[in-house]
Amino acid sequence: MSKKIRVAVAGVGNCASALVQGVIKSKEDGDLEGLSFAELGGYRPSDIEFVAAFDVNKSKVGLDLGEAIFSPPNNTLQIVSPRKLGVVVSRAPVLDGLGKYLSRMVEVSDQPEVDVAQTLRDSGAEVLINYVPVGSERAARFYAEQALKAGVAFINAMPTFIVSDPAWDRKFREKGLPAIGDDVMSQLGSTVLHKTLARLMVDRGVTLLRTYQVNIGGDTDFANMLEESRLKTKRESKTSAVQSLVPYPVPTRIGPSDYIEFLENRKYAYIVLEGKYFGGAPIRIELKLEVWDAYNSAGVMIDAVRAAKIGLERRVGGAITSASAWTMKHPPIQLPYSEAKEQFMEFIEGKRER
Ligand SMILES: NC(=O)c1ccc[n+]([C@@H]2O[C@H](COP(=O)([O-])OP(=O)(O)OC[C@H]3O[C@@H](n4cnc5c(N)ncnc54)[C@H](O)[C@@H]3O)[C@@H](O)[C@H]2O)c1
């Protein structure tokens, strides 16, 4: 197997943009800043090659991926100049990809739909990343099916529960294909901060009484999430990540809360935890986090991609539970992040199967 990792992306939005730009930068200036691991199992970010991309938006389909990542409504930070990568964005079926708000912002391409599995095969892709919008339940499952059909590893970056669903895990096991998911957990985002603080309170003997997290942003991800009916899995994914680390029920409310266009791809998270400690004295933690959301997921995705390639080399079929716990909010097995990192390293070093 080559020392390159051939990657396809479904959804050329802000997350794909940050990932592609970060990889270009690592090739151009050898930039490895801001990663947990510069090298993982012999792979560096610069070993990633993009070989296929799928979208539905007229502003992106038919363009080279190295240019499409800058097409509106994408609005994350630009860290490299547009250039051709030799990969044209293919027209995918829309299915339920565009909800009430995105269908007002996105003009669907009039190009004919491609056969996604065939395009994956023709491109020689080894890993498919699913980056479709939240609530695209059919579209997400469609891409999981296409990965199975084409024989490529699957990474589910969004909160449709696939890799954490035992029935889907079985399908990937049967095909001998690795899967990592669900819903990428940002490098230093609201979920890892919230779950770490909740765990810290529990470990220090503080009783957590109630907690909430409010998120706002100005990109299509946040516009789409104004539609509460598409949000169910996102709330569940974010909430379960925090609740899994507290050994008793706690009133919790977590989720995306508003869309403010001029924030662009900046995300603000407000996290509040209230509890009581010795003597019943009250404690309240209130925190505000500001990040560029897409870049917060891209470094983690580079770990997931490398783990998927290692899984392919070792012929691991089904969910890679350690890599999923390290990189995802809703993995098959939820772990505190330090344990997740330990298990992930054991997997990379070949000391555990998955
Ligand atoms: N830190 C993060 O940004 C982060 C963290 C966790 C999860 N996620 C999830 O990752 C996903 C991608 O995030 P994003 O910020 O890039 O969103 P985005 O809205 O910028 O991009 C989504 C892209 O999918 C395209 N699309 C819609 N339907 C499609 C279909 N059927 N086939 C192919 N493409 C289709 C859209 O045109 C758009 O280009 C979202 O579901 C988001 O919630 C992001």
C-alpha cells in the first residue's frame, strides 16, 4: 500500500475547505503547527492526497476542488491561495442534504448526477469523509452505502448515527472496511471543554447540579441548524458526550442556538456549570470560547484519516473504537479524552486491534 492517503470528501463546505487548505499548507511550508501528532503510524498530513469530491451547489460543482473550497457560501479563514488540485467537484444527488434554510442559500447545480460509488472506484479513493449538513439523514446513509459499495473506509464527520450504530458496524465488518464516527469532536471545542470540566467537577467531588451550553455562529452549518427538526442528533451527540462522564442524571441543555451572519465561520460557545461542593457551598463556572469552527475540526480529521488508512493496512473491518473515541463526539464507546488518547496511541502502535 502506498505511503499516500487517497481521500474523497462528500460536501465541499467550510470543514472540507479548512482540511484541504491545511494539507496544502503542510505540503507547501512543512507546517505542522497545531496538531496533536505531527506523524502518526508513519503518516504526515502532507501524505494526504484529495482524489474525489462531491457537492450539489452550483457554485462548487464542476470547479476544481482547490478553487471550489473558496466558493460562497463558504466563509472560513483563507490560509492559502486558490489553485488547481486536478480534482473536479462531482454533482451528487441532493436527497435530504438541503433543509429549509440551506435551500434558500444554495442553488442546486444543473449538471447530471454522477454514480458516486463508481466515481470513488475510478479515483482510487481509500477513505471517504462525510461532511454533509446536519439532519441529512438519508444523504449521510447514502454516502456510507457508497463507501461500502466502492470498498473504501468511511469517516462520518456529522451527527447521523452510523458508525455508532451496531447494524452499520456489522456492515463495515462484513466488508472488512474501517469506519470512524460519528460527529467530529473539535480539537479544542465546546464539547471537549465541557466534558472535561464536567469530569473535573465529578473527580474533585463537586456535585454537578445543572449545566448548559449555547452556541452561535454565522456559517451555513448554523443557518441549517436553525431548523430544530434537523437538530435532534446534534443535540443528542453533544449532550451525550457530556452526560457520559457524569455518573448521575443532571439537567442539561446543549446545542446550537442562533445564526448571526457577520460572525462568518467564527463560533462562540457559552458554557455554564453549576454545582455544590463541601458544606453545600455553591460553585458556578461560566466560560466563553471563540474559535474558527472549521479549522477546529480539520486537525482532528487529519488524525482520523491517518487512523482509517492504518485500519485499511491492518484490514480492520468495522468501527475503530479508539480512533472514534479520540476524534468523535458520538463514538461507539465514549471515553474521557485522556483515556481516549491512550487507547488511540495503543491502536496506532499496534497494541490493540481497534
Ligand atoms: N467544527 C466543525 O465545524 C464541525 C464539528 C462537528 C461536526 N461538523 C459537521 O460537519 C458537517 C460539515 O460542516 P461544514 O461546516 O463544512 O458545513 P457546510 O454547510 O459548510 O458544508 C456542507 C456542504 O455539504 C453540501 N451538500 C449538501 N447536500 C449534499 C449532498 N447530498 N451531497 C454532497 N454535498 C452536499 C453543501 O452544499 C455544502 O457545501 C456538518 O454536518 C457539521 O455539523 C462540523
